[in-house]
Amino acid sequence: MSETGNRLRKLLESPNFDSQSYVKQLSQQSDGDRDLQEHRQKIQNLADETAQNLKKNVYKNYRQFIETAKEISYLESEMYQLSHILTEQKSIMESITQALMSADKDETSKEMQAAFPKETEELKQRTLTSLLEKSFAVVNVKDNPPMKDMFKILMFPDSRIFQAENSKIKKEWLEILDETKKNKVSKDKHTKEEVVPTSPVRAEVSTNPFDVEDEEQADSQDDVNLNMEWIQELPEDLDVCIAQRDFEGAVDLLDKLNEYLKDQPVTPKVKDLRSKVEERVRQLTEVLVFELSPDRSLRGGPKATRRAVSQLIRLGQSTKACELFLRNRAAAVQTAIRQLRIEGATLLYIHKLCNIFFTSLLETAKEFEMDFAGNTGCYSAFVVWSGSAMKMFVNAFSKQVFDSKESLSTAAECVKVAKEHCQQLTEIGLDLTFTLQSLLVKDIRAALQSYKDIIIEATKHRNSEEMWRKMNLMTPEALAKLKEEMRSCGISTFDQYTGEDCWVNLSYTIVAFTKQTMNFLEEGLKLYFPELHMVLLESLREIILVAVQHVDYSLRCEQDAEKKAFIVQNATFLHDMVLPVVELRFEESVGKPAKQLQDLRKSSRPVRINPESTTSLV
């Protein structure tokens, strides 16, 4: 921009700019209409330039705007999930409090009935109130950064959480509170013994001879010591671990209890403890199942599920963990495919699709092998899941490649890319090549047959306009290009069919047919699966048969001896050059003999012709 333009821009961008005074001053200083027109053009140029800059900035920031919008959407979804988790934790804590209150009341009621079977209702009520005043408990709260050195005091019906300055002071507090609690219980018990009179009770002598054995068995069962502090506080500690999402700590406590009770007799007290613990196990399982649900955030990849999966396996829920893990990964793969933008270039989209899908599949397989290393029974479930995931991939692949009617060469390149990515899975011993092929067979067969029909129609159209004349390519460059195309097709002796200057001693129809047939062969070999062997072979035979029949028909109908000789030359080119190259290329690539092509070549043996006759023998 010129210096005058810069000054004008600064003037117009000035915050104190007054348009009316500026126009008035400009009209006074101008010499006439021409100056005003020039100044108007400068302002218009400046406006156009500003508009272009704005447009460039919009295009420049458009992608950032899209990405930001996506991130906002993700954050909104995660905030919603976080709110749901907090609400669920609140309800869990409320249910825990209600359960504790109910359990304390039931336990107190049982103690009252056992201790005072014949007391009045008033005395029972007073004793119950007294006991409720003492459901006092101290709970150690595990560190959860940044919250450290905390402990909780439960005093019916409220609870308090305190934080000490350091771990040493916390330990002192816990010891003091525990000692105080024991002293108070002992003192209250001693006072109660002094106040409550004891009435003589006549011992009842049982006449049942089996009662002695039952009593001895009961005495032996009471040997299980459940009075240890960690066992008494186990249900409460499990509630705390679940609320704080300390899944590992909860499962550690369960393992410790199971190890302790492994060789112990099943007494009523043990059964009661088991029932309380099983309720916590159910709650823990529900939380872990929710962690693996597809509704949770899927952006962490397979490793994000490792924590919940490992704890479910430790709880003996390996089958459920396997099912939920694979369901979570299927939802993640499906979401990633849906979020992939469909580009204008099909091959570019397929590269991105294959990269996303097969990378996700590879990561999932590695994570599955790590998480379920000791559960070989789950591997069959992963194989089945891999097949269903491959169906999801092929659906997206076929919709973009085959449903949109892409050319055979584009379809061949896309299938080649998918094959190469699928081979990467063999690094971990997972071969899904057969699954991929079986899912693509239907679409590839339809594409081959459709393109075959196109070639046959094009060949018939050219045959209808056949004049049996030599080709004149007009320029040496065009002739050199044709020679190179024929060499790339495998016809190395094409030079013998070229004449002086830029002439080719072949018909345009035969040359075009040769190029189109060889191109179909190469693209078909890229799409080749063993299941498509006969489809490709029969397609080639039908295409070649159209050209052979056309040459034979032309020989029978042509009266001119010179043209007949030219037709024979084209027939010889087809028989001696094209057909052997097609046959050899097919057999080298596939590794099987092309019997149909061999029979066709034998049936169209070199033409013997009498130039003076109007008939030919093929």
C-alpha cells in the first residue's frame, strides 16, 4: 500500500474521526470533480482491501472456531457427566447414612431385648436413648490430594470431618479419641452394673440329650474373632472408599477380609458380616460398571478403562468386565468414524478412515491382552468383537467407495490401502484379512461386473464405427507416449507395429481395446481375492471375446483384399501379443493357471486367409 493510502487508513481508524468535518474539508481543498472521484476511488480501494483482510481472517480462524466449538461440546458433555456423578455420590452418601442409622437402631433394639427381656417400655426407651447417644465412631479418611491427614467423627445423627496439620498430629488425635471412647464405655458399663439390680434366675436344665452337642458346636463356632477394629469398621471403610472412588482400596479391603475368613467356620456373625459386605460389593460393582459405560467420556482411549476393568476382574467379574470393555471400545470407534469429515477426495478420506480404525483396533487389542492376560476364556469374545468392528468399518468404507460409484482404479487403490493397514494387525497375532475380504467380496464383485459391462459397451460402440484404417498420431511425442503405454502394459515388441513418421499399423479400435483391457486387468488384480477368481477370469474372457468376435466378423464380411490383410494383422496382434500378456500377467499375480483364457486363445488361433477368397478360417 502507498504512503498516501497508509495515511488515509490511519485517519479513518482514528477514534476521533468525524466524517462530516472530513468531507467538508475535502470538498473545500479539492480542485474539482476529478479530485473527489480520485479520493473516492482511494477510499473504495481501502474498503475492498479491508473486506479482503476480514475474509482472510475469517478463513484463517474458521478451523480454530470449529475445533473450539467441538471442545466446548466435549466439555459440556463431561460437565453434565460430572454433575451426574456428584448427584449419584450424594444419593449414595444419603443412603449410607440411612443404612447406618437403621443398622444402629436394629442392633440397639436387639441388645435391649437380650439384656432386658422383662423390663418396662419406659426403661427400654431410656436405655435406647442412652445407647443412641453413644453410637460415636472415629473413621480414618484416606489421603486424597490435595486433602491430606483427615479423619471423620460419626456421632448420631451427624458426622464431622477434621484435618490435622500433619500425619503425626492426626495419629495422636486418633489414639486419644480411641482411648477416650474405651474409657467412657468401660465407665458406663461399670455404672450400669451398680445401678441395675440383679434378680435371681433359676437355671433351666434341659432334658434334651442333643442340646449338649449343640451348645458345644455353638461354643466352637464362637471362636471366630470378629472384634478386631479393621473388621468392625470394614463396612464403613468400604462406603468411604466407594464415595471417594478409591476402587483399589475397596477391593484391597475385600481381599483382606476373604483371606482372613477363608478357613474360618461360617457362624451367624460371619453370615451377618458377609451380608453387609455383599451389599457394598454390589454398590462397588454398579459404580465400576458405570465407569465402563459408553455414556462416559470416550476420549481417553483404551487405557482409560484399565482401572475399572482390573478391579472388576479382581471382584471375580471378568466376563462382565470383558463385555463392558469391548462395548466401550465399540462406541469409541463408532464415534471416531462418525466425527471423521468426508473429504472431496475419496482416497484421502479412506487413508484417514483406515488410520483411525486400525490404530484404534491395534490399541484395543494390546490393552485387552494386558488387562485379560490371565483370562484366556475372554479371547474368543475379543475375536467376535473384532469381526463386528470390521463390519462397522466396511460399512463406512463401502458407502464412500462403492456406493458413490467411484472409478475402478480409485476403488482398487482404496482396497489396497485397507489391505495394508489390516496387515499391521498381524504384529500382535491378529489376522483379520479373511474377514475384510469376505465383507468386501459382494461390493467388489459388483464393481468388477459393472466396469466389465462399461468396457464391453464402449468396445461395441467403437466396433460399430470401425473403418479398419491405420492410426496417424500426428506428432512424434504422441507416438512415443503410446509406445511407453504399451511397454507399461507388458507389450515390449510394439515397435514392430509402428511405421514411418507417426503411423501405427494397427486399428484405433484394437489399440484402444488393448489399453482398456490391460487397465482392467491391473485394477482387477489389485482387488483380487481368492473368492473373486472366477469373477475376474470370466470378466476378462467376456471382454476379450467381444474383440475376437468383431475381428472374425469383419474378416467374413470384408471384400477388399488390402483391408483383409490389415484385419489379419490386427488379429495377429491380438492373438500373439495381447492374449499371451493377459494370460501370463494373470497367472503370475494369482499363482493359478487361467484355463478359460488359454482355451480362448487356442480357439482364436492365427487366421489363415486367401486374399482372393471372401471367406476366412479361424
